[in-house]
Amino acid sequence: MQFTKNSLKIDAALETDRIVKFIQQTVRQGMRRAGAVVGISGGIDSAVVLPLAVRAFGPERVVAVMMPDKDSDTLSERLARELAAKYGVKPILENITGALEGFDCYRRRDDAIRRVYPEFDDAKGYKAKITLPDDLLESGTLNIFSVVIITPDGKTVTLPLGPKETLEIVAASNLKQRSRMSTLYLHAESRQYAVIGTANKNEHAQGFFVKYGDGGVDIQPIVHLFKSQIYQLAKHLEVPEGIQKRTPTTDTYSAPQDQKEFFYRLSFETMDLLWFALERKISAAEASTVMGMTEVQVERAYDDIIRKQRTTNYLRMVPPELSAPEIIG
């Protein structure tokens, strides 16, 4: 096949109709559910899933739930409300800060940060996030996290994280996604509705989701689409401009953070095309010509995608089961 910079172009209208039918058939006929619950965050993925659900069931059978916590950007709620109004859905606000405090989410996270930076104190205005190196194409560095501290006077301090601290920070932060999942199912089960997932292909196939958190849903209607294709649907569905233009964010840590610095290390425009090329066995030499990159840079991107998929396979596994025992009686 010929690989070009237009290889990911789709017919957004046709794909919209296909997804809406898939949602209707799966939820109504397969699950016998009467409507949809969607968590909305002011991000592009949930902003596409909400109107798809509205087309499938009508706004009166769609529940849109906003679930901020104390670390969330206030812009997220503002954009989420604008989104819900656009499609005729009255949003529900569920602040999960209290639940997270009950789980000791913040204390567990901050204890791990303080082992690296003892002065860190959330109550005194310190903010933090964890990041990956931004030089993937230049040096091919591994996915090893650092913690970035923003002090109350605006100073930025970046320090390497050890494996133990990284695991503890991530595990504590994952309580946020798992609390949101529980909240969505509260609203779904009280109405006999289905929870509609908002993960795209980038998130699901590379492992940028939390098992039994944002990965715990009833149906995944956009998981087959690259992030750049999600933007094509957003334009067709007339998602509010503020959301389309917003840089994708994790909205998990107290310091501002985009998804590139936390996980992907590449822009979606570059990564999606290279991933497409990798899946179709396009050589690094051919891909480099199309992308205006060196072969080494393409190979580094290929390797990073393969490594992320391999190391997160367990997230996508169905829990293994044994078959029935042999009957000897």
C-alpha cells in the first residue's frame, strides 16, 4: 500500500453513522440497557462520545457526569458544561475529592513525592506532576519518570524518580480513575443504562488507561480510532471550538500536564502516522521519506510504540480462568 500523510483520513459522516448503529445495537439489543452514561471532562474524546450517545438514544436518555477533584483544572468543568449544553444534556457534578481523601489518595501520593523532595507540601501551595523525557526522537531514551515540582513562588524543580516512588505515585493517582468508574456505574445502575467508554486507540492499545478505572466500561465505541481521527469526528460533530483547540491533558496531577509529556512523548500527528505505518509494515526508510524524519528517528518511534504495547498487555487481558475439572466419578 502507499503510505502518505493522508493515510489516516476517514469519512467522518460515514464513521459517525457506523458508530451510532454499533452503540444502539450493542446497548439496546445485546445488553438490554435503555440509555447511556458518559463521563465528560472537557477533553476531546468524551466530547466526541457524548454527541454519539445523544444520536444513539436522544438527549433525554443520556447522563453526562463531571467528576473533578481538588487537582482538576477549572477549565475542564467549564468546557464540559459547554459541551453538555451544546447537545441538550443536563450535566451532573460529582466532586470526588472526599472519596479520594477517604482512600488516602493524596497522602499516599505526597508521601512518595516527599521522599524525593522533602519540602513538598500540597497544603502550602506546592504542585507536582510526573513526566517522561521529551527527547525520544533525538536520543531514544527509555520511559523513566521524573517528578516536576512547582514551588509556591513559581520555581520549577525537576528530579529523577526511583521505581518505588514512581509506582506509588501512579498507584495512588489511579484511585482517581477507579473512583470515577464507581461513580459512573452508580448512575448507570440506578437507571438501567450502560457506561460508554471514551478511550481511543492510542490510550487502549498503548496502555494509557487504568484497569478497572477508565478502562472499566460496558462498551468502547471509539477504541478503534487514532487520536487524530477523533479530531476528524469532532469537527464533523461540531464539538465546541474550545475543546477542539485544547491541548489534551491528563488533568490528574496538581501541576498542568499534557498527555505528550506524561506518556506519549510524541505529537499525535506524528505518532499516529508512524503507528499506522508500523502496523502496515512500512519500512523505516519509506516512512522517514514521507514524514521528513531520519530512519533512526522512525525506528525509535516504532520501538517505543512496540515497547508500550508489550509492557501493558496485562491491562487488556481478560482475567484467565481454568476449565472445569476432569470428572473421575
